[in-house]
Amino acid sequence: MNSINSITFYVGIILLLLTIVNFFTSSEISPSFTRSEAIGSISSILLILKALLSTEYKSNNGEAINLKGSNVLKIKDGLPDNIKVELGWGSQLLLTATPGIVILVYWKDAILIIRGLVGNGFYIPGSVTKSVIEKQKLLSLVNTKLYPGRKEFDGILDNLPSIMIYPLGDSGCVILGGAKERCFSISDEKWFVGWSKKVYSLLQSLQDL
């Protein structure tokens, strides 16, 4: 929270507390007094909300990093048509409806799809991915600079600032990279996890893939 938001937040808190104290210490409560107290309380709450929402907005809208890559769409040969359609449709949805710029589905030692802004497109699961598969839950790296193991994703695209990873059972994962730090919202995470689960259910039905 920056200085302006902090001042707004604390002013709102102080005004709200003063309004409450004034209400309980007044000897006479009239309709006009009640209305003024309500207006004061609402104004204080609006100041607090403005500070909080402004802080949240700025945390999700940092500067995009200038990433170098090529727009790519590669789908593994030999996949059934229903898998190809799902991978194509779902990847496009996530890349347009979220701040994601590159998506990769890895399954049984093979890249099934890689799409978006891509570097050399090379990927082998490292310690971070293996930990996600072991724990069987979503991992969101909101700022990859803070994670020593981020280098395992440089083959997808160098210096991805934020990454989400979701396991596909014990056999793979889905990776979504964003162009900014802290760019993915809770709603983005739900879309990502929901689609990953759908992909996993389809892949489970295949015996030879």
C-alpha cells in the first residue's frame, strides 16, 4: 500500500471510530443526528474501501516485462481428435480470458501442446514441477524472481515473471505463464484449475498416450 492509499485508509478508520464514539457519547439522539451519523459512517467505509481496492488494482497491474519469443502453436502428432479440440479450444480461452501469454501441457514425458509467446519451447520438469506433482495442488509463482528453481521454465520462455502450475495426476502438469508479476487473479486460478482437471479426465481415458 503506497503512501496516498495508506493515508486514505487510516483517515477512513479514524473517521469511522470518531463517528462510533460520537454516537455512543451523545446525550440526545434525533432523526437528523442519526442521518448524519449514517452518512459519516458510510463515507468513512468508502474511504477504506477505496484505499484497499486501489492497492489491489495496482498489485495486479504492474509493468509488463519485455519478453522475447515467437507466437507458436504446436500440438503433438497422433492425438485423438477430441483431445486436439479440447487442447486447442481451452488453451485459446486461457490465453485470451486471463493475463496468460504462454501455455504448455506436459503428459508422460511429452509436450502435448505449447501455445503463445514461446522461446525455444524446450521443457523438462525440474524440482518445482516435481514438488507440484508430489503435493497434487496448484502452485502460483507470483514473482519468479523469488524462486531459485524458476530456471526450469526458461526453456518455455526466458524470464517469465509469473507462472501457475497444476498437476495432471502423477503423469504431467499444465503450465500457464503471465507477462507481469502478480497478474493472475483468483478467478484466473479457478479457470486454470477447472480446465486442467478436464484435460486430466480426458487423458486418463487414453491407454497408449
